[in-house]
Amino acid sequence: MHAIFLDRDGVICENRPDHVKSWAEFHFLPGVKDSLVVLSQLGLPIIVVTNQAVINRGIISAAVVEEIHQRMVAEITAHGGRIDRVIYCPHLPDEQCLCRKPEPGMLLQVAQEMNLDLTHSYLVGDAASDILAGQRAGCQTFLVLTGRGREQLALLPDKMEDCFMVAPDLMKVTQQIIKLEDNSRVVAGKELSGIA
Ligand SMILES: [Mg+2]
Ligand SMILES: [Zn+2]
């Protein structure tokens, strides 16, 4: 089984320069809830992976972050979409943990727990650190131009452009993933008929 990993801020909700500190400050980006309805229909696990150093900076508690995530998932579910799991890193950059993106630790942990094939999984982010984490985990990666995507694209080395796809927003990524999944199913079907 492979999966779809989504960053949170800048992919699902609006980035705030002073961080999302409460549910009142959480605003879905346009079209995201509809995208998640479509994405859910692929039947792949959808997992949110997010750096939340605001916790260890003492700006908000882990309980508040988890409440925001519960409400986010509830609203997506009420809209007809699905998020199967949310995992966050509470650490500061200088704590040198293995989970804070660009480290791939969160992806590796979920993959182990859910028995996922990372090399056929997808990761969507709006930052270079997302792309790097996804690549280190072996995923197919997408940079969206929502959130910090546009400024982050300029930070990524040119050479890397072959290694990730760029899309305006989550809906466009969703359409790309559907195409990739269709192609792989066609290929799998051909292989099957070849054997028969
Ligand atoms: Mg982000
Ligand atoms: Zn961490």
C-alpha cells in the first residue's frame, strides 16, 4: 500500500507569519476541501505531516495543536473528504531531532506503523524542506505554489527540478496523482494480461 503525504501550512491552510495558534486562525486554502474529496476517492491513506516547533517554542501547547488537527479532520470529513492520520514534530531546529522536515523521520515512522511502500507514495509541500524530506524517504514529490511555494521554488537548486513536480495548488496536484495512479493501474493490467 502506498500513501499521500500532505504538509499542512501552505498546502491545506493559509500560512501565517505568526503561526496558526488556534482554530480561529486556521483558514482552509481555497479549493482544498474539494480537492480532498477527490483525493480521498483514490482509496490511498492520506497523512498530514507537519513541523510544529511552535510547541517547543512555548507559543502553544501540544494539546492546542491536536485540537486544531481534530477540528481540521472533522471539517474535512463533514465535507466528504478524509484524513487518515496527522503526525507533527514539536521540536526546534536546534534540537536536531530525526522528525523535523527536511529529515524524513515522520514519513519513516508512519510507513513502518502502517506498512507503507514509500517509493510509490506521494508527498505534497510548499517548502524546500518538504521536498527534501519526501525525497529522502523515496517519495514522488510535488511543490505547490500556494503558501510559501513561490518563494521556496527559487531556493531549490535547478538540478532538483527534475526530481519534483510543480503545481499551482492541491487541486492540480490531485489531478496529477490521479493520472499517475491511472497509468500505474494500466501498466499493472498490461503486465497481468501479459502473464495470462
Ligand atoms: Mg508548509
Ligand atoms: Zn522532531
